[in-house]
Amino acid sequence: MKHIRTIIDKEWAEVFKNRMVLFATIFIPLIFIVLPLVMLYITNQGMDDFTSAATADVPAGFLPACSDGMSGGDCMQIYVMNQFLLLFMMIPVIIPVTIASYSIVGEKATHSLEPLLATPITTIELLAGKSLAAALPAILVGWASFGLFLAALPLIGVSQAVIGYIAGPT
Amino acid sequence: MIEIKNLTKIFKIKKSEDIHAVVDLSLSVAEGEVFGFLGPNGAGKTTTVRMLTSLIAPTEGTAWINGFKLGENDQEIRRSVGILTESPGMYERLSAFKNLSIYANLYDVNDVDGQVQKYLQMLGLWSRRDDAVGGFSKGMRQKLAIARTLLHEPHILFLDEPTSGLDPEAASLVRSFIEELSVQGRTIFMCTHNLNEADHLCNRIGIFNTSLIEVDTPANLRQKIYGRKVVFHLRAVDPKWIGVVEKIPGVIEVKNVEEKLVVSLEDPESINPVIIRDLVNAGADILFVGELRHSLEEIYLQTIRESETEKVKS
């Protein structure tokens, strides 16, 4: 366990000093938070214009999600959000791939893999350490991004019905 | 100690093409010995070190490192040896202290901070401990890599080109440090292209080109390849003095080289006084007498050339 912790510590100390990794870990999730918020804000601004005609633009297969007396605007926002929520699913894919690739490239470029393999660390410990070092920040950033997104929803005037739909199981 | 038995490594590049990197290497390195492993580029020296430190598996044969068998006790082998790789391989964005702490933890060192501090101070890097390694000179990186090799106090050290690319001052410092390690009784297996360094530091030398060609002490190798020669510097050489020296029992060959008599003989300590006496009696003015000492470079080049010629013949 100590070896795994050491590898995670090393990976984070080394990899997070790389600008590309920092970009992928901080900037991309920020874009993924801001983009749907902007879309919701825009749809919210035009809420008054939404009528049953706007509801008619929502695909028929999606209409069951717009139950419980939701307005046409709410229904449209939920429909739009369903497309954007996929972005949050991409965070746990983009971040580990970036961290892992820069970790391997870094080891290769600095020839540090050979001295590392010459230590008594086992292959399983090394792989576990590297995998966890790549996966844990992704999970953390994924949840944090979604939390920030949820926290920002009331600030742009999104209705409780839409927030409830987004936060609830979909 | 290191005991190598018929170690062979074959790399399969294509179905029809195999590269024989190391062929049937058998060798013993005693405890506390500094062994120089010499050979041209591509001879298989680094491959041998990689096999002996259990980084790659041999195709055939085995070795015992510190009593642990290769392929059976690889973890114990890695724990008991220190390896200085050809390239320092440090984490450039991390500080010197952090770099060493990582390795100290991986080697399960008890007092991580203490050991790191000890070796950073010993190698004169303590004042730069918090600086990122990316800003270090090549010599400083090499010193840091040596510190990493020693963190877990291994009894056996594998040093691959320890002074390669260093300026004379840094190289001299690294050499002094290797000497110090040798005095501490550590076994050192050193690959180097610096033949003066090998001559100066190593108790024994192995000349290797895919397979082992010669193994002995530098002094014995000189005698084996060139025999022992004594040079008599004379004021002038009279051709008849060559005949005088040739008649003395134990003299193998006499040559006149630029007003000097170069005499090949079996036992200079007992025959030299006789030669000096006979030359003086014959009227020669002897200015100086000294043993002709071939450099390790000459021995190495001669050995490699002979092995290449044999390879071509076979």
C-alpha cells in the first residue's frame, strides 16, 4: 500500500505541473459547466415566448419527461440539458486519458521508467498506483463540476422543477 | 557477490532474425571487488546489467546476486542492489529532495528524510535540495542519480557509464566517490568506456563483445597480451649490444627503437641487473631504465580487434 501511495504522490506532484494536464483538469470542466449554464440562461430569458408550440418542437418520445404540469419552457430546458449532461460524463474520460498519457510520455522522455522498475515495486503496485493517480482526480473533478453546475442553476433563475429533474436520476 | 552462469539474451526482432545481445556469459565477481565491464557500443553491456538487476529476463542461463537467484528472487535482488542507469532518469519538475524521497519510499527506507539528507549533503547538493531537477547541470543530475542508487545502502552497485558526459572536475568527483564506496566494501560492477578510469578504479576487468573475451586484473592482462618489456635508454646504441642482451637467458626479444633497447623478458626483477651489468661491461652508457607499460586502451583495442578478426574468420 505504501508503494501505491508513493506512486500516486509522485504522479500528482509531477503530472499536475504540466500545463496541458492542468488545462484538461481545470479548464475543460469549466467549459463543460459554463456551456450548459449559458444555454439555460438563454432559454430562461425567452421563457415567456415559449408556448405549446415550443413544446411541440420537443420530440414526442421525450414528452413523458415533461409531465407534472411543467411549462413549455421547463420542458425545453430539460430537453436541452439532456444533451449537455453528456459533457459531465466525458470528464471522467478526458482527465484520466490526459494524465495517463502525460505520465507515460514523461517517463519515456526523462528515461525515468528504468530506475523506477529497478526498485522493489511490483507490477501490480505500479499499475494500481498509476491507474488510481489518473482516475481519482477525474472522479473528484467530475463530481465537483456537477456540484458547481447544480449550485449555479438557481443563480440564473432555473425553476425548481428543472433543477429537480437534473439532480434526480435520469 | 555476483555469480553468472551461461547468461544469454536473444532479442527476437523478426521471425527470421534474432539478435544475440549476450552469449553464454559466465563470470564471478567477489564481494568488495570493483569489476570493470568493458566493451564497444552495442556489445551487450547494458543488456547484461539489465538482466542482472532483473529488469529483463535472460533467454538462457542464470545468475545469483547477493545469494538470490535471478528469476526466482527478483524482488530481493532489486532490494539488495543499486543501479545507476546510463541516463540519470530523474523527475525534472520535482525538487532534488522530492526525487530522492520517492525512491527512498519505494526502497522501504526507514528514515526517509535522514537518508535523503545524508546523501544530498555527501554529494554537495543539500543547498539545492528544493530546486527542480530540470534546472540542474548534467554533473548535478549524475550526482543525484548516484545518491538515488545509494539511498537503501545496497551491498552491490551496478554503475552504467558513471562519468559519461561529465566535465573533468565532475568526473573526478564521481571517481573519488566510487573509490570511497569501494573502501566501504561494496561490490561494484561498472560499465565504462573510460579506460583510464577502469584502469584506476577496477580490481579486475572483463573485455566483452557479446561474449566475454578476457577477464583478469589490468596488470595480468598487460602481461598476457604484451608480455613484460623493459626499456633501456642509452646515449647511443651500438648494434652489437643487441647481440649481447639477446644471449642472456630469460630474454625473449630485443628491439632497437630510437636509441632505446626495448627488451621483452619473462622476469625483469631478476634479469634486469644482469642486462645492466653486461651492457655497462660492453661499453654502453645507460641513461634510464624503465618498464614499458601499455595503456589499458592498447590492451582493449588489441583484444577487440583480435575478437573481431576471429568473428570474421568463423
